[in-house]
Amino acid sequence: MENALGIWGPQALMMAITASFTILGMVMLLAAVLMKRRWKPSYTVEFVFVGVMIALAYFGDLSSFTTYSAYQENLNAEEKMVSGNYTGEGEDAFDRVYTTIAFQWGFAFINEDDEISRNAAIVKPGEKVLFKIVSNDVIHGFNIPVAQITAEIDPDDKREIWIKAPDEPGKYLIQCVNYCGVGHAQMKAWLVVEEPAQTAALSSTGGKA
């Protein structure tokens, strides 16, 4: 099993920082109430505090800009059909088929060999990939910005969409775009486009991607 995202990410880090500052603020407020003498911080402390706030605002803005940029990236400007809805039965027309389970708060991708990967759909450049998506709890969204496609999945329903994988190897964002609870911001995954030679090497050595 592969967890492409890990525990930490920009959103988790910002939440941890926010929680830390909240606790620190409550401690300082309590100290101010209980202290007999009023403490006046030096100008150095005030400047450092302002600098930290500016750095956090910059970090949050940079993270948002990175996500926004993913929406603006075209898969291939010369090719029109890079994704679409699919309701047929001809799975043989696709290079790869993933049964995709959306849950609070992540994705599980199961390939044709019943191998499961959490938060990572691994493909090769230019492959035509079919996603058979189900939700086992609440309404979720399935969005791949680089392929310019979004699907909404109701509980116990199934949606089938396809994409043409990017020709450029790398990691491309997959995310839920329907609010699905407190962990919604962390419900992301990667479309991992691997070099063909890298995939062959892993298969021949018995390694895991």
C-alpha cells in the first residue's frame, strides 16, 4: 500500500501552526490575568512577531497559488479530447483501469491486479486511463485539474470517467472538490506519471512504486 501524501502537507502544517498560536495566545492571556505586574515586550520581540506573521501569510499565499496554478496547466494544448465521462462496458479500450474508492478523507486506487494504492494512481505517459469511482460514505468530488475534469459521486453510486495521462512524467494533483467534512482540505491524491523505463525496472526487481 502506498500513501502518496504522507501525514504532513501544507494544510496540515498551517493547521498545526494555527493550533499552536491559539494555545500560546490562551496561555499568554491567562498569564496576563494572573500576573501582578504588566509585562511589556521589547521592540525586538514585537518585530519578530510581526515578521513571523508576514512569513505565515506568505507561506499560505504561496500554497494557494501553487494549487491554483495546477488548474491553469493544460494537459496538451494541441489535443482537444483529454478526458470525458464514460458509461460503456469496453474496458479493453483503455490502457489502464482503476477502481477508485472515495472516503473520508482520501482515495484508494485498485488496479486490474487488485493491488491497492492509497492516494496515488500510477500511470505511464500518454496512457488512456479509466476511473470507476464509488463513494462509501458521503458525497465526494473527484477533480483532476490537469485533465480538466470533475465528477461528483453520491454514496453507493458509481461514476466512470477517463483521462489521457500527461506526456510529461511527474505528480499531478487529484482532489475532492465537494465539502465532505472537517478533513476535506486534506483529501488529495496524486496522478503519478512514471517513466516507462522506471516502471519496467521496478517490475523486474520486484520493487514497489
